Amino acid sequence: MRRQCAIAIGYNLRVIVSRRTLLACAAGPLFARPQSTPLKIVVAGGHPGDPECGCAGTVARYTAAGHQAVLLYLNRGEGFCGAAALGRCADIRTAEAQNACRILKARAAFADQVDGRAIVDAPHYESFARILSAEKPDIVFTQWPIDHHRDHRAVSLLTLDAWWKSGKSFALYYYEVAEDTTMFTPNDYVDISGAEAARHAACYAHPSQAPEKWYPKQVDLTRRRGAESGLAQAEAFLRHPESRRAWLP
């Protein structure tokens, strides 16, 4: 018989046998029970739609369990909104983000940068840190620092700096998005098999971004992550090695 490791994913214990899971278990204890104290979750993304693409299922599970969630967008998507004039994009994509957040029972927040023109310098480090600190998060999910899109890389670096500046006061996890994320090896999984409807609706709340083109690729990714973790579908995360471990739904 193979050695087995019990890992809590969702509200039930599932037995998963894999090298990846054994390594994750060796790294520290995993929570086996729902979190009773309400948590504040922030998901930072480069554009409206990024947090939904990578984390909507997880956000839906958090809010369904009574926790607060904020989707923090680096910009308002000024750079593209389909056939509409660029001058209308910020309004269009802000409204789309707010609709997606309503579906997920989350709140939308926006940083002060411009789509496609992300700046990572001392003033913007300070500005982003103030925004994030004001949310008083328990857990922050952010994009992977070597994604293809420069805005994804920027929000990742800004979040990391804010975390260090805060004295590592919140747990820090990275998430992935299909096609943009490279060299990502997750060590935590969230069962989103029962949250697919909410995830689909939140992503399709961004019609200006033609979700019919990219959403199926994200579904392929979460099915692949599910196969890795013994689930039908899973969103996968990588905890920063210096971060404390947080409860995942």
C-alpha cells in the first residue's frame, strides 16, 4: 500500500496520493476544518477580469462561507474594451468589474495605474501599499511575478513589496491564469467543482474581453489541476515560502 496523506480541501477530508501532496504536507500542517473566524481576502490583479480568471471559484467559496473578499484591480482596463472607443474603456470595464464582484459577493477596489502603462517605482510602491494596508487583509492572492503581461508582473511586485513593508502581516499566495502564467508549480489546491456556475458568470461579466475565447482555456487548466489533486476542478496556488499558511476553503 502506498503511503497516504490526508489533505483538507473544501469542507471534507479527501485522501490524495501524489508526490506534490506529500511535499506540501511535509512543509507544514494543513487546516482540516472550516475557518470559524471571518477572514478578509484580497485578490490583486493587473486588470479587471484577472482575479476572476484565476480565483473566482475560490472567492465564491470564501464568500459563501461568510468571509469578506475584495478584488483589487491595478487599473480600470483603459487599454482595451472590444469595439468601443478607448475613451469609454475605463467606464465600461469598471462596470464589468463591479458586476463580476456582485456575482461573487465581493467588493471591487481600484489602484491608481493605467492599463498597459504599469509603473513600479518608489511612489507607486507607497501608493499601492497604502491601498492594500487600508483593507487590513488576512490573506492576499496576487499574480505570478513572471507572467507574460507586464501589468501582471507589476501588480505582483507591488503586492510583494507591500507584504514585506507590512512585516508579513498577511498570508501571501500566488495564482495563475491560462496562457499568461509561466513556470508555475503550485502547492495548494482549492476544490471549485461546486463553484463553476459562479466562476463562469463572473468571468462572462466581462463581455468586452471576449471571455468565450479565453475562459475555455482556464477551464482546461482547472481540470488539469483537479486531476493533480484528485478533484474534478481545482484552482491552484503557490504560497510564498516566507508566508504563514492560511486557511483555504
